[in-house]
Amino acid sequence: MKVGAMSESSLRIVRRFVNPEYLEPEVRAELHTWHKQGTGGPRTLPGFLRDDFATALGDALHALPYWVRYASVYEGDVRTREVPEEEWDGHPDKAARHYLIRPMLAAVESPDVPEEHRTVLRQFLAFVVTGPHFLSWVAGVVGDSLEPRTSFEFTRYGTGDHITPHHDLIPGRALAANFYLDNRYTASAGGRLWFREADGRDHVTEPEFNSFTMIPIRDGCRHWVEPYTGSEPGRYTANLQIHREY
């Protein structure tokens, strides 16, 4: 995905999903300045998606029957592997524990999922993951050419689930980003995103419904998700890893 002004066709598609204020040239320019300056914490954009689309997406994620438990540990500095959950708590190199949707294909194709939920999930995946238009917006923030596909997963958290501190310094990775999609989330449920700069300054982000958080990838910085404390699964999130074009 090349850098430059967004085409009219991309703007037209993005307007279908994103709050128009985030398409204004001065807003995109300010976000590019934030990313380029290389200091500070994550940047959160409240009310990022159109309200009706975000609500429909949150309802679909709450209703899906395909959530499975996932636990991973580190092998080396950034490489991880999945492990049985019973091995995770006592493991010295634990990385993450939460739920994932498996199989993703069933979420968008199975007749067991209501058609309105399949439709909104297909629309989101086509817009954010497989299509060029959202990445055109992100390329303007990063100020660099981007790979045409992103690494992606939907997650939710159970009581005590969390992600340990890590840096995401993987070759080519430009940005991590989260869409927070839990329309029943309350601040008392925890699961906040923490980001520590190289100089030790901490920044904390609430996973508020329909906010979009961009997490910079920088030497010496770490980020993590504190334990989720809700009694029911929550903190529904779409996680993206965006890469520069080689």
C-alpha cells in the first residue's frame, strides 16, 4: 500500500465505516506527526467507527459460539508457541492467555450464526483485513508503504486473562492496533493496555467501546494488557499487526 493522498474511491469506502472527522486532512496530518516524532504513548481515537456499525459488530462478537481458549509462551525474544492452558500459569515464559475465534471461517459462513452477524463480520474483515482502503488511511499515519495484508485476530478475555510485557520488534512491523468492540465493557473490568517508554514513562489506555488505539513499535518500549477482572468474558477486541512493504 503506497503512501500519498487517499484516492476518492478509498475515501468513499472508508466513509462507510469510519467517523468522518478522522478523514479530515488536518487530522491525518496530526496523526502522522505523532507517529513520526517517535515519542509518547499509544494514540487512541474514540468513536472511530460509525456507531451503528460498531454496535452491530459488538453484538455479533458477543453472540458467536466459536470462542476457544488460547495460551502461549515465549521461545526466544519474540517468537511464541501455543501451549495447553494447564501449563501456562506456572510457566516462566508465559506470553498471553485469552480466547480466540476458531475456526474463523465458521463465523462468517456457518448457518448456525445469524445472517446479520455473518454480514457485519464479513464487512469488517473485507474493510480492515483483506481490502486496500483502510490500509490507505493507515499508510498516511505511518508515512511509509505497507504490506497489503495485516496479521489479525479477534480476542476476548476471561477472568485473570492478560498479556505479559513485550515489544513487537519484528522485522518490518510498523504498528500494532486495536479496535475495542465490547459494547458492554465497564472500566471496573480492567484489561487496560499499558505502554512503557524507553525512559520509564507509563501510559495506560482503557479499552472503551468503539475506540481505536494505535501502538507504536519502538526500541526500548514495552506494552502489555493487565489482568481482566470481569466475571463474564469481555474486552472484545480486533487486534492488528501492520507491516511495512519490503
